[in-house]
Amino acid sequence: MHELAIAESVVSAVLERTDRHVSVVRLRVGQLSGVVPDALTFCFEIATVGTPLEGAVLEIEEQRGRAQCRSCGQEFSLDDAILLCPCGSADVELLAGRDLSVTSVEVA
Ligand SMILES: [Zn+2]
């Protein structure tokens, strides 16, 4: 399961930086990353059992996809992974929406 691997890497990334008890982990998840927030929350609970993150709340902020057209220069939002500018060009650079990052952590 995709989300379990992601949850485990989030947990180990946090544990590398702190060994204190963590109460909240905030993530920013791009809408084009393919990650399902509900599934990730579920897997996070499993991945934290027996670690200092056990019982921590996972807060997920979804980030919309954003791209810029190389033909007309227009910047636009993306709701799916179809990279097509309103002008009709597919020569489009993805600016945001595919990444997943930990934005902050609260320690108890
Ligand atoms: Zn365009």
C-alpha cells in the first residue's frame, strides 16, 4: 500500500529530528501526488504504534496543483494530472502539487 510506505517515511523523518513525544504532525500534500489523505491518516496511526509519535494527530493541508504554460506564460490551477493550458498548449511546467512535505511538528 502506497500510503503506508509514505506514512512510514514521514514517521522516520520526524524521528530523525526529535526523540521527544510528538503531539501533532502537519503535512502538505499536493493534490497531484496521488496520496489519499484519509488513507494516509489511517496508515499514519499504524506506522506510529510503538514510537514517540504514537497518538499524534496528523493534520493534512491539501495543496492545489499549479502550472505555468511555456507557450503563453499563463499560470493556472490544476485539478488533475492533465497538463493542458487553457490556450490549448500542452507545453506546460508543473510548479506545485506533486510534492508531499512535513510543514511542522509539535512536541508535547
Ligand atoms: Zn498557454
